[in-house]
Amino acid sequence: MKKYIYILSIFTALFYSCSENDRMEFPSEQSAIYFQLFENSRAKDLDSLSYSFAFNNKVVDTVLLQAKIMGNTMPYDRFFKIELVDKLTTAVEEKHYKVLESRYVVPADSIYGQVPVVIYNTDPLMNSSVFRMTFRMLESDDYRLGYKERLIAKLLFTNQLVEPSTWRVLKYFFGKYNRTKHKVFHKLFNRDFPKKTDEIYAEYGLWQTYGKITSKFFKDNYPVYDEDGEIVESW
């Protein structure tokens, strides 16, 4: 019993010590900030968003990158800064995207900020190429840098069909991604895959049904070949 109490005392001391360190590291007057592109995740492999103009016939659209703060909210707006990493960016300013703002806002009483990235579908190369923008979070007057593994974010965009960022959830309904499966889905349901996972969870049963119907199509029309000449099996 004494040994148990001793261990518990050490754990409690460490807990309060860590809590105090957290408060000291991120004081309320200067919180930290990092990219969080997806809900409830800090995984290293979720640092990219994919976007395709393939089904919407738009020549311009806006993609939102999300940032999240560490520390307390404040009853007034605060601002953060980002920059493009030139060596890791293939898109061309004003040709493929609108020039970035000098700073972006985290609204009063919020833990989130957004970066609206305006992208263009006017370059014929969009039909055969995927362009990349790589962003780096910077320190600002209001924010220090947060998690090291979440300070870089990437946006990939094209006029081709691409695997959506939400496929990490959709794969449970549709299996391995390929463009043929993507085309068939759009033909069957006249819609594209959602860009946010919360849209999937909001209609979870519906997406299960979509997956079963799409699988049945490939079973009933066997064999259907994908873009690499491989047969798309039902699942």
C-alpha cells in the first residue's frame, strides 16, 4: 500500500509539473499555432489536401487550410503568418493561385484560423499535371510555433481525377482508390466524394450504401479495367 501511494505521489507531482511547464511554455499572452488540416488529428501523414476541378467545371475556386492554436482563446482577433516554400512549390503565382495575404486571422474566442487559398483552372497543363503549393507556418506578434511536425502543409490541385484527402475513411466503403472507380461513382450518383470527413460521418449509412452499389456495378459489369489496365474487382 505504501509503495502504491509513493508511486501515485510521484505521478501526481509529474502531472502538475508538466501542466505548469505547459502554461509556462505557452503563456496566455502569446499562444502557439500549427496547421491542422483534418479534424482531431496530428498525424504526420495528414499534412496534405488534394483538390480536383474535374467535375465542377470551375475556373477558380477557394480551398481552406485550417490552423489551430495551443493556449487560451482571447476576446479579440489575433493574427498568424505563413509563407510558401519555393523549393517545394510547383504552382506559379497569379497563374495558378492568387498571391497570399500578409497575415490571417484567428477570430476572437476561437481556437481556429483559416487560410483561404484561391486557385485557378486556366492553364492547359492542369489537364495532365498536378500542381503543388507548400506552406510553412511562421512566428508572428501573436503566436509562437506549435508542434514541429505540423508546421508544414501542402495543397495539391489539378484538373485530373485525384485520390481525395478523405479516402483514408472512404477506403472502408470503396477499397483501394483508382480513377475508374472514381468515374463510375460520379456516373452512378452524380456527385463527387466529400472533401471533409465530417460530411462522411454525418451520412455514414448512406456512404455504406454507396460503397455496396458501386461494388455491385463492378461485379455486374465484370471485367472493368482501371487506368493501368488492371481489372477492378468488386469488394
